[in-house]
Amino acid sequence: MMPTVCIQKNKVFTTCLISIVTIICFYAVSLAKNKDKVKINYSADKLEGGEKENGEEPYKKLSGHVIFIHEDFTIYADSAQYYDQKGIVKAAGNLQMIDKEGGVMVAERVVYDVNTKIAQLRNSVSYEQDTLKFYTDELDYVVKDKKGYFRNGGTLIQDNDQISSQTGYYDEKNKLAVFSHQVELSNKEYHVACDMLRYHTNTKLAEFKGNTHIVTKEGETITTKEGGQYNTDTKDALFKKARVESEKYSLYSNLIKANQEKNQYTATGQVELVSKEHYVTITGEHGYYDYDKGVGEVLGNPLLQRIIEEDTLYMIADTFKAIQDKVHDKDDEKDHVILGYNNVKIYKSNLQAKADSMSYHSIDSTVYFYNKPIFWNYDSQITAESIRIALNNEAIEKMYMDTDAFIASVDKFDNYNQVKGREMVAQFQDNKISYIDILGNGESLYFALNDSSELVGMNYIRCSHIRIDMDNENLSKISFLVKPTGIFYPAHKIMEDEKQLFGFKWRVNEKPILEEFLLRKQVAAQKAGNKSAQKNHINSKKELN
């Protein structure tokens, strides 16, 4: 009997042991499930449980001063439905969501997923953090990343800045708002429209991407296809391949830096400054423009171009400066001035020149050349202490040669016809010299030829007023109008040391040629191309690394 009893007792023990293990495993699984379940605290004036909606799982219905607290995030509402098995909160009525940093979100309703920590806010949504306010109708807010995404229009307001777009997001951790599609930024100073904008809310730096169009309060426009950046606090800006337009001027460059408060611009790379009123274009490597002072400057191999009588006038110098609306000292008339200084050279089809410096004044439509300039008009060489050219309807009307004026030309025998005087005035007609008046202390040295173009002799005449008549740029007649005295030297008696007037120097080897001016265009284009190639090379290396 004894073995049978022992066997029965062992069976009972085994059965009990299995039951105990099963119970322990059940509780272990239950504890694991409870441990994985996200904790959320809630309270309300009234709580009802076990209700179902459209055959879905039951939910808890809360009403009156509803509060949900999940980690560092709190939801306030008038009513809510809590699906505790799925971890979903649906809340509405006087809805507010507040994070520990003080950010406040308001909406008509929200669906909050406790597991993914994503809040879907709908209808009349607003977000406030310090001085920042954001408005939209749909916002998906990722609590753990502190990022809010909008897809149906949104507007951010911070101090005087207002930014809106169709889509974008706000990153609270990195203080960054990103806007795309129909982006607009507005404040008291300007209005911006662009393809995409990144706005740093802590530094107030706005970064524009793609096509960008800006209009300032003064009416200036800034356009670029490559974007740029603008600090709405410091008013400093940077634009790539941009053009700045005002009523009277236009400035283009590969890179433009600006200060909107001071209305100042600096430009680097393929700079182009255009004076719209005077049809003047200045190109170079570097530039500067002050809107308030109306001053623009171009340097770095600058080239000036102007259309005169369907012909292009080219001018180069070390630096060009344009001054808008300069007040004239005498009668307060406004004067538009263009200055060129150091190593000025000019090329036009019928006129070339060199000078130390020059200035153009719109008040009298006159171009002034300083410090012993030298001009060439076809075969004639003209020098003086200073020279000024008067324009009429964009055509040369007169040329004034002041102090120690000297004109020389060469004939077929390499003899130099020369005229000098205290001052001279050349009258132009149809873009050609019609006649020249030599006024005061006039001297003339002229080599006479017969009808067979053979040298007859040399005339030397002194006269206080001499007139030279020209026909199609050739000398046709010389008139000695006031008390002339002179000597005629037969060809065989002309002495070599008598063939030049005092001060004569033939300088045709200094005469500018067109290629010298066109080269500046090529150099600017090559430098821009090299910089672009270097940039692409650097970007390629970055991509490889």
C-alpha cells in the first residue's frame, strides 16, 4: 500500500507546482505589460468609463476642468475622451497645451498619441513662446522633438516681423522656423517674397532660398535667383547673384552685402552699376552704393560704357564713382556726377584719350579731364592742362582746351603740323570737328604742299586768334584773324630744329586701342568663372568626404 500512497501524493504535488508556476508566469506577463504601458496622469470634475464609440474599444469620458499630464507636457480642456488601451487622448473646448519651457498651444481640438508623443491640433491653432507667436489651422506637434509641422498655411510673428507660407515647421529646440511655398516676410522696412525661408528666432537671421524678391520702404527692389540672408535685428544682409534697383540706379553683383538701416551696399564679383538717367553702365570687380547719400563706387578693373550717337564710349580708370542729386553750390540745383580717377582712358570710334582723372556733371552736361590730358581725334593729337567736353542731346557739341593748348597732326612725309595757344575751343557738328578757335598767344607751324602733294615749305605764324576749319576731319583752311606775323621757309631751307614748336611731343604710342577696353570684360568674366569653378570643386570634395 505504501508505494501507491506515495505516487498519489507526488501527483498532487506536481499538479500544485504546475499551477503555481502558471500563476507566477501570468503575473509576470501582466507586470511586464503594465511596465511597458506609458504613464499619463489625468483629472477632471467628472469621469465616466466604459463607453464605446462606433464599435471601437471603450474609452473614459472626462468633463469639466480636464487635465492630462504626460512627462513635461500638460493638456487643459473642457472635455476629453481617453482611450487608455491605445493611449489616445481626444480633447476640446478651451484647449491649451503647455510644455515645461512655457510654450503655449491653443486650438479648438486635439488628438494626442501618448505612445508616439504626437499632438494633432486643429482649427484656430496658435503657439506662443516668449516673443514668438505662430498661427495656423492645422499643426502636428512632435512633443519629444519639440517640432510643429503645418501643411495648410501658417504665420509666424516675432516683434515687427511677420512670416507666412503654405507649408513648413517650427523647431523649438533649435529655435528654427522653416517656411516653403509662397513664402512672404514683412515688416516696416521691407517686404520679401521667396521660394523658401529659414528663420532663426533667437538671432532673427532669415535665410532665403531660390527666387527672392524684396521691396524696401524707399521703393528699392532686390532680386536674386540664389537667395541670401538677412538679420532683421542688425539689418545686415547678404545676397547671391542679386540686383538692387532704385528709380535712378541699378546695382548687380555675384555677392552683395547690405545694411538696411544705413541703406549701404557692398558688391563683389561681376559688379554692374547702371545710371538709368544718363545711360551709363559701369562694370568692375568690387562696388559700393549708399542709397541715402546717392553715392555709388566701382573699382577693380572698372569699365564705363555710354551710348553717344549710336556709338559706344568706353572709359577705364582705377575707380569710378557716381553721385546722385549733389546740390550745386551756386543755386542749389541738383547735379548728378560721375567721377573717374587715376589712369583714365577713353575709347570711341573717332575719339581716344588719356587723363589723370575726370568728372561728368549733369547740371551742364559737361565732361571734365584733369592734369594734362591728351586726346586723339583721327590723325590729330590734342593736349592742354585740362580739357572739358560739352554734350548736347548726348552728342559732343564743343571741346574746351584750357591753358597751354596744343594740337598736332602728321602728314604723309612725317611732318608735324602744329598749333598752340593759351586756350582753344573746338566746335563739333555731326560728331566731327567743324572748326577750332585758338585764343591768346597763338602759334602755328604748318607744312605747305602743292597740288601734287609735294612739300613747298613751312609756315610759322604768330597770332592772338587763329581759326582752323575742318572738312571731314581734314584741315581745309587756316585763318589768322588778329595781327598775324610770320615767316615762310622754303622746303630746302627748313632746319630740323625749327620743325617743332616749344612743348611739342608726339605721343601716338600712348593712344588707347579698343582691345584694351574689351579685355576688361573678359578678365571680369574669367575671374567670375574661376571663382565658380573653385566653389564647385570645393563642394565636390565635400560630397566625396
